[in-house]
Amino acid sequence: MAISTINPATGELLKTFEPLKDTEIATKLNLAQQAFDNYRYTSLQERSQLLQSCADILEQDAEKFAKLMTLEMGKTYKSAIAEAKKCALVCRYYAENGAEFLADVPAKTDASQSFVRYQPLGIILAVMPWNFPFWQVFRFAAPALMAGNVALLKHASNVPQCALAIESIFQQAGLPQGVFQTLLIGANQVADLMADERVKAATLTGSEPAGASLAMASGTQIKKTVLELGGSDPFIVLESADLEAAAVTGTTARMLNNGQSCIAAKRFIVVDAIADKFEKLLLEKFQALKVGNPMLPETDIGPLATAKILQDLDQQVQKSVHMGAKVVLGGNPIANSHGNYYPPTLITDIPQAHPIAKEEFFGPVAMLFRVPDIDAAIKLANDTPFGLGGSGWTTDTQEQQRLINEIEAGAVFINGMVKSDPRMPFGGIKRSGYGRELSIQGIHEFVNIKTVWVK
């Protein structure tokens, strides 16, 4: 994919960038290593102040950054403003809690003194996706930089201006030169970066193939990785649930970010006793959504990020119909549009045993399954290669505990929408990846957890 800005609302090519040459990458690597040799010795207080400055910039210029996000990947302007402010939140979270998270942890042993010390690793490579072009980067960068590491960002090729803007934020905040650098490079240049001994670890948010590729490149070098990959999150609705609240939240959970979220509710699994009523409610909420110009405040759903994503999503829908599924709403790209617009779509009667029922639909398409009871609901929820998140709706405390204990996922939300929160670890199991971002676990992913024993 060319490194370029194409407005997904119009299809217009706005700007292109040349990938860095090998000599330019080498220069940036040298600068990063030089920066780490000094930055690793900065005080936690200084790092905290730098992150607070980043948060100030994000909040003050949220509208400017939001316009850039909307321009490059099509998310609604109102959601892009919220994203910029959430990035400020994660910067402040680690600025305020990083010193505690990185403090020595004493242990009682046969030594005069023994403890665990957390020390930075060095250069961390971040391979980031386009769907949350600021948030995905900051949720990695804030803890990594607070821990004393330095970062190289290889962002998605369709959001290069977002990538450069993020680098400028860290520069404006006063971080030393080379501590955070954006590399405008192609995916084919990542393996060589991982082979460089100065790069100590990597994190990737993206697709399964991308994650497998990075893990393979890292594995040959025996380097640490954190992967946050796809998801086909279940949204289980049981008989005692507040159906109106479930339908409202389920609509938001499916359509957030134009349906392009790893932790979106993608598979609605509803018990037979209330399935008709819930489907009617969900359909009403979907029908009320407004698709259109993502810059307008009344727009609920903007365009998909690229023409290829639109094409792939439509092929999945048509394939499911061919397999016997029923389209209740939507089901085709919006005609007479120069942008990548797809309407809110609801599909039922999908054969549960067919592979299409286990796939991730990355767009405003919801699958609804009917099951007889909670046992069948949990079985179907787990019948997928993914394990990122899951939402369960019930007021029965025993059913709540079953969902919490038996859903195979990195996060389970009861009577609420799955979301990321700096105060809680975030990540998946199975083919959704490994490792954790955010909270104390996130800052410990890229440190040397050193045992110290003194006599």
C-alpha cells in the first residue's frame, strides 16, 4: 500500500509520501539509540512532566487533531475529538501513577536486602493500525516513555499525517530529540528493523497476518512482542436483561468508529425467549442511525477507511447470504457515493457451524444468533478463534458469574459495553493476541523486571 492520504468520504487522493530509504532509517535508529542512552537516566518526575505537557497539547488542540483523523480514516469528527481527549487521559494516568508502578518492590529472602527493580529495555518498535490513529499509539507510548524507553512508530500507510502529527506533539511537549520518532515506511521494511540489535522489542495492533509476520520476525531474534489482534466479540442477551438498555448499548458497541473496532460487539447471541423483542429493538436503533459526512455533528456513521475494506466487508455479507443467512437491514454498499459508505446492516439465520459465523466483520454489520439457553450462548460465544472481549446482559447474579468465568476472552463486561480504560489491562487470548496494554500490566510489558539480591 502506498503511504498516502485518501479522503474516505470522497475517494480523493490528497497527499503522498515516499517511504524512508535505508540510509534514512539508519540515521533515525542511531538517533534513537543516542536518545535512549541519555533518556533512560531522566527522573520519573521529569518524564511525568513531559507526559503532562503532551496531555495539555492534546486537549488544547483536540479539534485540530480530530479533523486530521476524520480526513484520513473517516471516523466521525465528534468521535475523533473524544479520541484526542482520551489520549490526554492516558498520558495523565501514567504521569500520575508511573512512579508507583515502577517503584522497587521489596521481597523477604535470605539476603540482607532483596527487591525487584523495573528498568527500561531501549528502543521499542510500535506497528500501529489506522482505526484509532491517535489512541492506539498513545496507549503504547505513554507507559513505554514513562518507563524510560524510546519509541519508533511505524503507522498504517493510510494515516501518515496523523503519524507525523503525533511525533510533533512529543516534540512540542519537550521530549528530547529522538525519544519518539515516526518512520514512514512500508510493511516490508519492518523485518529489517526487528533484525537490528538496537531494537529490543515490538508491539503491534492489527490483523492476524500482520501479527503473525511480526511475531515471526521477532521470534528469529528472540525479542519480546505484545500483539493485540482481531476480535469477534459476543454480546450475550439473557432473559432477565434490560432489553432496551441492551439494544441501545449494543447499537453503540457495534457501530462505534463506523463499525471498525476490534472490541466492537459483532455477534449478538440472544436466548429464544426474548429474541423477537430484542431483534425488533435493535432493528429500530439501527434504522435511526444517520450515515453521511463524518464532519457533520448529526452523522452517526461515516465512511469505511478504505475502498478495500468496503469491498471485503461486502463480500463477507454476500457470502453469508449465499450460505443461507437473512439480511434484515442494509446489506449493500450505498449507491451513488464517491466515498466508502456502507449502511447499518443486521444479519440473522447465519448457520452457526459455518466458518463465516466465526469471522470478524470490520464494519457496521451485526450478526444475530438465537440460542435456547445460557449453556448454548456460552458455547457459541467461545466457538471462535478470537478471544478479545465479551459483553453479557443479565440481572441474575449466578448467570453473571458464569459469563465472567466461562467466556474465553481478555475482558468480560456485564451489562455494559466493552471498552478500553487506562485503569484496566487490555488485551486478548487465542488468536486475538497476547500481552497486555494499559494499567500497571501495560507499563511492565517493556521493562527488565530485574531481581536484586544483596548481602
